[in-house]
Amino acid sequence: MSQRTERRGGIHVDQSDLLCKKGCGYYGNAAWQGLCSKCWREEYQRVRQKQIQDDWALAEKLQREEEAAYASSHGPQTQPPSQSTPPHPQPGHASLGPFSKFEEKKTNEKTRKVTTVKKFFSPSSRSAPKKETQEGKTPSPSVSRRASFDTDQVSKDFVDFLKNLQKPGREIHKQCRAFIGNMSSKKDLSADELSECVQDFYQNLADRLMGHFKCSSESVEQVMDQVEKYIMTRLYKSVFCPETTDDEKKDLATQNRIRALHWVTIEMLCVSFDEEIPEVSENVVKAITDVIEMDSKRVPRDKLSCITRCSKHIFSAIRITKKEPASADDFLPALIYIVLKANPPRLQSNIQYITRFCNPSRLMTGEDGYYFTNLCCAAAFIEKLDAQSLNLSPEEFERYMSGQASPRCSGSEEDWSSPAPAPTNPVLAQLNQNLEVLSGLSGRQEALMEAAHSLQADLLSWPESVQHEVHDILKKYPLEVLPRSAPAIDDNNDVDNDNLPPPLTPQVV
Amino acid sequence: MGEKLPQVQGDPQLRRDTLSRPVRTLRAKMVLLGSSGVGKSSLALRFCKDEFRNTSPTVGCAYLTQVMHLSDVTLRFEIWDTAGEEKYHSVTPLYYRGAHAALLVYDVSKRDTFIRAQVWLRELEKQYVAGSTVLWLVGNKGDLAQHRQVSVQEGQSLANDRGLLFTETSALSGDQVDKLLLAVAHRVYECVGAQQGGLSEWQETPHVDLRRRNHLFASCCKVGP
Ligand SMILES: Nc1nc2c(ncn2[C@@H]2O[C@H](COP(=O)(O)OP(=O)(O)O)[C@@H](O)[C@H]2O)c(=O)[nH]1
Ligand SMILES: [Mg+2]
């Protein structure tokens, strides 16, 4: 195979590179680690199975360690390990087994809480139909492997953290494990229901810590941060952009929308950035990086931190430009600009995920909450953005959106009717030249297509016209069959026979 | 300011709770709404002038905090400034969800900002259960007497009609600004005490004392005075 090697434009393409790495003979795909779809699916299942087993083994190991730790710190009167196997709460209740005395009260509060949570955060996704399979969107096996490693680390950190808490730590660990186990059996809940379960769990656990263990609100907050980290690291894969929602569709729509708005300038949004100042452009780049990084985090709080860091860089950029602290009137347009420049991956999914699984008080209050709210506003604004909001005429806006014109190439509006003035930048000159060539080509292409179409039409109508002609002729000269007459030639009447030479006679030589 | 400060008279349970421990610090979210140029950002800066020096220099004045000490509680105000330009109005409801106080600011020297404030009010009333949030009408730039287009009476009677509180301020001179913040603090705290569950609409935090779980405040003690 390797001798069939092509060299094209400096890129070395080996035929064997294109085939499935498993050697099954089908073509592989880079997105599937060079495997064909079938082999990739098998590989993925294998890794996934392995990960489930690993997770389970680790959980057992951690549990044993934990038991040992408690046994050593609490003396021999501690419960035997066999009693601490994860409880199995009834399906339908997130974590109510050990909280049963709160159950009744919670139910009342739950109903109310749930309506408000829904009202303010997640646009309903209950109605979205559940798709059959989860496989299409799962990350590649190696990503899973890395994720599994991270998960292990998070679990270890969590146990280390809980060890310092003594008795409550033990219960928290049990609760969390039971909750995660319980959640894995609820794969087909809607996103809102998943969110409800997680939020209820947070609430129940916090209440229990406050009420039963008399923890201070400060330490509860600390614990809850750790709990969120532990739980969401494990649930991330199944609850981020779940198949039951149209999050993914919205992501694509937003991504395309932002792409179509690539021409929006600082001036149109009235952003106070002077990117000529190196320090400003540095902060702009950092802000863009931070908002893009959000997608790589798994814990809602870590995602929030990315948004906050991004926002602080924006504030710095504005402060350096304006030489005074930025107000909300400066900040929101600047954030919109950053989002347009960054086109952050899976923006809608991330917003939804944070909304559903972050501690809600963090979203509506606090500094992180302020920046998150602004990001939501920016995303909503970009969706609705029109000519007016950029101080453009509807015609200009349309031209820019359709790509017929770009505000960067030439300055004022009048230029669009007459040919654009020669740009000074050689790259732009080249670009313009290429554009001209392209438009010439597309003109010729059109003419060619037209000709081809008329040829095709001609060809199609030709047999018909021939048929018509034949028909007409047949009509004009109908075929008449005349009665057969007697043969005109009579052998006896052969007059010319005398003129004929005599027949040759064979002669013996 | 014209009106006397509302008295703090929480229910006995609340008083016993708060007296039995060191003074609690409660979080309160306050949103500034109003047209562009009415002086929202200037007011926010005025509210926080004491703390302003302490905040990190990179942070702007869009999100500020100010601590208010009342007799038996400390409120830590989170002040959310909003972009006033009309094109952002459609997204503004995102800012005031979960707010404990909303200041509706207009410019007494510009009638259109007063009209605009009424549009905001209508919007707010759609979102709120009565009494869940302290709504305060603020006529700013009271120092511009010679350019006044909205009289004190007009502001006051709009507030009376719609059940809001009303104050005229000057962010420029600082007149009434401190008193306004203190009055808002009292009012917010009073709502907590007086309305058992009345503000639970906004109570989304799991970090709440069990007995007080229906109140709007997270009992967050992280940031002291
Ligand atoms: N005369 C006077 N001017 C004010 C007052 N408050 C704000 N300004 C001015 O009004 C302009 C807009 O203020 P700003 O706080 O940016 O308004 P915002 O758009 O609502 O945030 C600024 O030039 C301020 O100096 C005030 O009380 N009196
Ligand atoms: Mg402002």
C-alpha cells in the first residue's frame, strides 16, 4: 500500500493512513482516532466498560481507605465496613433515603422551588423528544481515559477534604456516592428533571449539615463547593448538553450566527477598547482565551471562574483605554464584542449547564453571578442583534450579513456603488484582486451553466420535434397500399433478346 | 428625604435569633435601572465611595459592594449597575431576577427619562409578586433646579400610586445619597422580618439557616464588615 503514495501541495498522504487502524479494510476517520465507525464504536464501548469497572474499583478502594481512616481515628467502636455499603434509595427520589425525616417537608418546598428554578433558569426542554442513542456525540476513547483520570483525582481530593470533617465527612461521602449511583439509573430524565434532582440534593445536604450537624454557614458553603465539584465531575458526561434537549441545535445556531456577524467592529458596538495600546490588546486576547476555556471545564463553578476572569480582563482593557473604571454601559458592549470575536464553543450548552447545575445563589447574586448574567445578556443580545442595535441602516446590515460587502475593506457607504479605492495593504490588494478574479469566474460559470441548460432543454425537446415532424409527414402523405398488378415483363415478348451475344460455350483448348 | 425611616420590627423569632449570636451579615442584591445618562453609575460610585478605595483597581464600577450596619444586622449590598441604552432593554430582566431592591432612576431635568422609568416599572410589575422586592423611585440630578422638567410632586405621586418609595438625590453633590442607601437597607430588612415567606420567590440558595429558609437572604458570613 505504501508505494501508492501521493504528493500533493506538500502534504504527504499515504493510502494506508486513510484506512481503519484496526485493519478491517474500511476507511478510518481522524475524528474516530483513525478507526472506521464500526471499530470506533467497539473501541469506545470497550473503554467505557473499562472505565465503569475502574470507577467502581476505585470507589471500593476509596471506601476501604476511608473506613480504615475512620477506624484509626475513632477507635474500635466504629461500625464494621460491611455496614457502609452504599444505600440504595428508592428510585424517584434523588437522595431521600437517609434524609427521610425531611422528606415530607421537602416535597412541599420542592414543588415551589422547582417552579421558580424553572421559571428563571431553564427554558423548558421537557417536550424535546428523547433520541435513541448517546454514542454520536461522545468524546473519543482517549478523552474518556483522560477524563477518567481527572475523575479519580477529584475523588481522591474529595475524600481528603472530607477526612478533615470527621463524622459529617463520612455521611457526606455516603450521600454523594448514593446520589451518583442513583443518578446513573435515571438516564432518560429530561434536563429540567436532572437539574431538579441535583438542586434538591444540594439543598437537602446543606440543610442536613446546618440542621443535624450544626455546621456554620461558611463551612457549609465550603463543603457544598466540594460536593458540587465531586458530583458534577462525575455526572458531567451524562448531563452536559443531554440528548433530551435541543442545546446542541442552539449551539450550532449561535455558532453560525456569530460567524455571520464576523464583520461587526468595535465602533459599531461603541466599545471603549483602543487596541492600538498593546496592554489593551493583550487583555482582549486574554479575555477571549478565558471565555473559550470555559468549555473545557467540567465543574459549573470552574466555568463561572472562566467567565469572571474574562470579565476582569475586559475591565482592565476598558480602564486602560478610558483611564477610568468601567461602568455597566462600557462593560456589556465590550463583553458582546469579546463573545463575537471568541465564538466560544458550545456557548448555549455551557450557559444551560451552569444554570442547571450550579448553586443558584451563585448565579443571581455575587460577583460571579453578575458576570454570568452579563454573559447571558450578551448571548441573548447577539441572537436579537439587528441593524438598529449597531447603528446601521437595514440595507447595510443586510449587505454585511450576506457577505456582499465588508465594513473593513472600504470606509464609507458611497464607496459601495463605485469601485472601492485601491487599498494600501498589499494583502488587501491581493484579496481584492482574488475577489475580482472570483467574481469574473463566477460570471463565466453562470454563463456556462445557462448555455448548458439551454442545451439540455434543446436535447430534451429534440426527440419530440422529430416525432412531430414524422407525424406531420405521415399525415400529409398517408401511406396508400395499391392493389398488386400483373408482372409487366413477358419472357415471350423479349424483343431485345436478338441483340444479345450468343451464350458462351465451353471450349476444349 | 421627606419621609421617616421605616422602623425595623421583625417578628419576635427573628429578633431572638439575631440577638443570640454575633451580628449577622446578610447579602442583599440591589439593581440600578434607568435610561442612559440619568446617573446610575454615579450613584453606584457614591453609594460605595467608602469601599471604593479598597476594591481591586482592575474592577470597574459595574458591580460594587457596600456594607450597611443596622442596629441588629449588617447588610452587604451588592450593587448591580445595568447598561441603560435602549437596545439592551430586552435583556435587562436577566439582571433583576433575584434582586432584593431595585432603584428606578430618572433625571429630573429630562422628562423622557421619567416616562422611561414608568416603562421600566410596568416591566418590573409583570415580573414581581407584590412585596417581594423593594422598589424605589429615584429622581436624580436634584441639583439642576433651573433645568427641572419633572417636579417633586410628580415623582412623589407616581410613587404613591404604584406603591413605591421615592427620593430625590444628587449624585453630583451627594445630597440624600447616603440616606437613600440606609433607608433601602432598613426597608429590605424590614421586608425580611415582616413577610414570612413573602420573598421566598427569590430564595434559591441552599445555604440558608433551616428556620429562615423562606427568606431571601443567604446567611453568608464569608465577607465581614
Ligand atoms: N448635575 C448632575 N449631574 C449628574 C448627576 N449624576 C450624574 N450626573 C452626570 O450625568 C452624566 C451621566 O452619568 P452616569 O452616571 O454615567 O449615568 P448612567 O448612564 O445612568 O450610568 C455624567 O456626566 C454625570 O457626571 C447629578 O446628580 N447631578
Ligand atoms: Mg452607567
